[in-house]
Amino acid sequence: MTDLVIRTLDESSAHLFATMPDPLAFGEKHRRTRFRPDWQRIALRDGRTVARAAWWGRPEDTEPLVINWLDVAEGEEEAGAQLLRTAPWQPDEIDFDLPTGWRDDPHRRAAVATRDAAARGAGYEPLTERFLYRWTPDHGLPERPGRLVFEGEPDDAVFHDLLCRIHSVTLDAHARRAIAEGGVDQAAREELEIFHWMPSPRSWWQIARTPEGEPVGIHVPARNPGGPCVGFIGVVPEQRGHGYAYDLLVECTHHLVEHGAEFIAAATDQGNTPMAAHFARAGYPVVRERVNYWATRAAGRD
């Protein structure tokens, strides 16, 4: 086997990124995402592109935040791993967006398997699989149940305390990872950092209470760089069992629509079956799946 050549691209060579098949048929989806050419890399063998990866960040970011595009030719898993390991940027997370029902197609399963092997070879391990949703008005605006009272709260400390309670018992894999590293306080702080990272107004965050004033949970209508989204839905443990997460999701949907949203993106872990059921009931169809990988601290990088 001939030697591998790895290139980081620039404006003049960005076209080389397209010189590889797209077995998952996600080229059009990725084309709607703005990637910096100098945050794209390819691996070539005998002049043929055998692996490619793109790192993503906001225009104002000086370092990419995540790897969210990786293609690897069959039999070139180590080339894909080397492409990631030798990169000057080493974000903690890889996001692989996948077509719904990809496991039912042997060609797609094989394409995912090569990516999985490359990611593992670069020091990443699967964290969770997620459903990705996209609500549009043609799916109908769900009626507000009217069981809860919603209000804003300017004090981040109040949200932090509620997040600690919510994450004390959670099905969310990212929160569980944070808890394993630094307890519920770290999980709450990481959520708050994400809320503040989003460009939507801080005033949109809301607390839900019963009519008697007991806190139920929080919802965060938001906008991320891709547009309107459900930023967070969470119910405190002592209020679970009443389906209140649905009420929060409906309120979040109404809030975003009232602020001009023509679509709303959302996601939940596939293992969080109660939340997945609430999304289905509220008219949110699954449009893609995603596998999140997280860097293993013990793994060495080139």
C-alpha cells in the first residue's frame, strides 16, 4: 500500500473536498452548513481521496467546536483515524448525522462502520445515539394543555439550582458524562454555558410552575446558528409522572412560533423514550439520526 498524503485545505484547494463518493447521501445537507475551507482536511492515496473530514465552528470562533463530517473509504479506516489524530484541532466531540433507518440498508451500515472504526482509532468512543426533529407549521401547532404557569427568571442561579435537580436523575447521556466527571454541578454549568452560547435572547428562558407555585421545570426556546430550536426541556424529579415535559415542549413551540419561527429543530437521545414520545405527540417528525462520539481522555493523539 502506498504512502498516505494528508492535506489541510484552503480557498484554492477547497474543491478537492468534493472528490469522494457520498454513500450516506448527506452532501446536500452538509452544503447548507458553512464550513471554513481551512478547517477541512483530506487523505489521499495514489492521488485518490480516501478520507475527508470537516470541523465546524461559528464565524467568530478561533477554534472549531466539533467534527461533524467524516467520510472514509472501505478499507481505509486507519487513514481516517490518522486524518483526525494529526489535525491541529482536537475537539471533544464528533457528530455523525445519519439517515433515518440507516441500519436497514447494508451499504449504509458499512459506510457507518468505517466511520466508527476511524473515530475509535482516533481516540473517540460512542456516547449516544439521537433522534433529530424538525417541526414545521404543516404538522400543526399543538394546543397548550393549560396546566402550568410560565414565567421568566433573570437570575442564572435559579436556573442552575433547577438544572442540578433535573440532572440528579437523568436519561441524557451528555449530562451523565458531565456528572461522571464533576457531579451535577458540572452538568448544570455546562447546560448554562450552552444556553448563553446560543444567540437567542436570555429573556426567553422560562420556569414552569404549578398553579400553586411549585416549580415543575424549565424550557429554553432558542436559536442556534442554524435557526430556531428547542434548547432544553427538563422536569424536576418530584414532578415527573404527570407528562409535564409535553406541556413544556408545547409552550416552547408556541413561544418560538410567536417570535417568527417557520421551523423548529430539536433532538433527544434515543434512549429517552418518554421525551421521544412527547416529540411525536407534539407533531415533531424524526428527520435524521445522529451518533455522538466523545474523546476518551486516556487515548493518545499523534
